[in-house]
Amino acid sequence: MNEIILNTKVQSFINKHLDSNVTSLIFKGSPFLEIETKVLVEQIEAKKRCQKKLPTWFNTENIYFPNKLNIEQTSSETTASYKAQLIHGESLIDLTGGFGVDCYYFSKTFKHVKHCELNESLSKLVAHNFVQLKTNIETIHIDGIDYLKSSKEHFSWVYIDPSRRHDSKGKVFFLKDCLPNVPQHLDLLFEASHNIMIKTSPLLDFSVGLKELKHVKTIHVVAVNNEVKELLWVLEKGYNEETEVKTVNLKPQINEVFNFLLKEEPNAIVDYQLPLSYLYEPNAALLKSGAFNTIACKLNIGKLHKHSHLYTSDKLIDFPGRRFRIQQILAYSKKLLKKESFTKANITVRNFPETVEQLRKRYHIKDGGDIYLFFTMDYSDSKIVLVCAKIS
């Protein structure tokens, strides 16, 4: 960590060039003899990436930023804040601390937080930043698993965010292929705490995770503005009841939430219906959870087709996703669509043999406007087009 980066003139230069062309900066070189151009550009790029993702770090003076890859891999403040609202207690240890965003938010709900990080320079950098952020988090340069092996401490919670190994790209995502190997060390984790939270990529399949883990109490599917960011696996020592799935789509105004027990989905009986007055499209978190039948049963709404995952009702209801008023129901016909002559519309395809791009090209429909076209199938396998208006 080059502490000269924190010099007032250097920080001023970084702030001044947050929107500058990186190639141009590299060509001009560093105006500071003690700082390499590469290091300076890394600081500019990393801080720029934090502007929306990590506004607290962005707006705090004398923060030292790691390379942009660390910024890409870290939790956003939005998801870190959500995690901290789920758990609390006397003490927490983060075995894979990274840039420390999750730890920072855990420190608001725990009296004592330990941040373990194997990378020495990153550990020093985070320790410096925690001072600027006025937290009392303890940073330790060590492999988190090794720390637990050599410690007799007991924590209220253990938190771990295993990373996928590079050689496992393209293969089925297993926890055993990650570092640390959580399934291999699960007993060790339970010796350190009765409560464990594991953060994983959304790519991890529920069935795979449940086979590799034990005592899974809850799985949280966390989306931000309709993009699934992470899965949170909450384990409780000795828990052998049904696993609950909690889906949340974090939005600026009102979060969309839907919870269910995993056992409910295979037993849910769906009422298939033709399109009624309103159409509902599930958010990304709900789609990831696979609660395609449970949502229809719990909310007492109809489903258009087994594979469409679109829902309908006569009365407008609250729904974890987008809501539309159906204005027209058209049988899919090339002649009819050309006759209707939609010049501009938002197009969605669900369980339909053609892509959005193909449909736009064929019918000369530009993107945007207030009309929403859903190309899908009804329960009799008939191709239909639903002309809708979005409900805010």
C-alpha cells in the first residue's frame, strides 16, 4: 500500500479525473514521481466503480482502494445492509473478509466483528479504511479456516463467502469446488458457532447446495433492481425442519418479498386460465427460487401455461414483480400483427419459439413507448400476443 496515494494533492488529482479517459491518462503518465501511472489509474478506476456501488467509501476521505477486480467481487452496500438486517448478536467472524463491506455493515448489528483476510496487502488496506470509516472491526491477516483451527473462540455467527476456483469455470457449480471448501470444513464451522451464513453466487443450484450442506434453515435469494446478486444460506446447528426460501427484490421505494417452504412447490396445484384483466410477471428473485406453482396458489391467481411463468387475475393484487392491465388478447398471426401495425413497443417473450430480436425485425417494431407486448402461449399451447399497459 503506497501511502503517498493519500496525499491531498494526489487525492485531488484522483477526484478530478474520475470521468477522464483512462487511455489518455496512461499516455500522459503520472504527474507524481513517487507513484507509478498504473497505481494511479487503478485508484481512479476503482473509486469510480464505487460511486454507486459503495457510496460510503466513495464519499469518505482518505480511503485507499484495491484493484477494480476486488471492487467487482465485493458486496454492494445495498446487499450488505440487507444481510446485516437478518442477523445480530455479540460477535461475528468473517472468514473471507475481502474489501470489508459486509463486515462494515455487520459491525452495526454485532458488538464485536473480526475480519480475516489471507491477502496481506488487502488486509492492511482494509484496516486503514476501517479507521477512516470509524469502525472498531478487528482485522487479521490470516486464512479464516486456519484461524478457526487454532482458536477456541465461540462466535454468535460465522460468515463466509467462498470464491469459485478458476479451473471450475464452465462446469457445474459445486461448493466443494470453491475456496474455502465449505462442505469439507462444515463441522469446524459449527464448532465455532451454532449459526452460519454462507454467501454464494446465484449460479449455485438449490438442490446442489442442499446436498452439500446440512442444517439449512433458510435460503435468501437477493436481487437488486430485478437482478439476482447473491444467495444467502443460513445454517443452524441441529436444525432438521423444512427449509424456507425467502426471495427479495431490493428496490429504491418498496422491496418485493415472497417467502415459501421448499416442500410446498412440488405439492402446489395450479389453476391454468386464459388471460383475464391483469397480467403478472415475476421478478428475477422469484424466478430463481422456482416457486412457479406456489406463487399461484398462495396469491390465488391463474397461470397461463406450465412453462410460461406468467399469471393472471380479474382483480388487481400486490405481486412480487411487474403488473400490467391487459388491453387486447391477439391470436398470433403474421397478418394480424402487420395489420395492427405496432411501430414502438416493449417486447417480452415467454415460452415462445421466436426471440425479441426476430420479432422486432419481422414486424418493424422499435423498442420503448407505453405499449407492452407479451408473446407467449396459453394453456392449450396456442400462440398469443398480449397487448398491455404497465401498472406502476
